[in-house]
Amino acid sequence: MDTSSTMHGYRNGERVRDTRDGATGTVRFLEWSDPDEARAEIVWDNSFVADELADHILPYLARV
């Protein structure tokens, strides 16, 4: 995936905030051999947890 790619409208490395609890994190694209199966996750600051960047979380994300 090149640096101009987006997933659900977000770019790799973009900072986001969860409006439900104020947590901030970074969007990270996951590398896959098949571009049709590209995925991304949000790596939350100060947490060992990462969430998949998926439709159910999109309404709660805001760009930082």
C-alpha cells in the first residue's frame, strides 16, 4: 500500500480520538500480500490493545 492510500477515509499514521472516552491512538495499516484483503487497526496510546478499523467504530472517531 502506498502512502497516499486511505482506508475508511483515514491514512496510515493518522492520529484519532475515540469520542466515547477520549482515548487517542494511531491508525496503522497492516501489511498483507493480497491488496484486496488490506486491513488497518487503531493502536491506542498507553494501552496494549489495538482495535480493527471497522465500520462499527467509525462513527466514534475524530481526527486529532
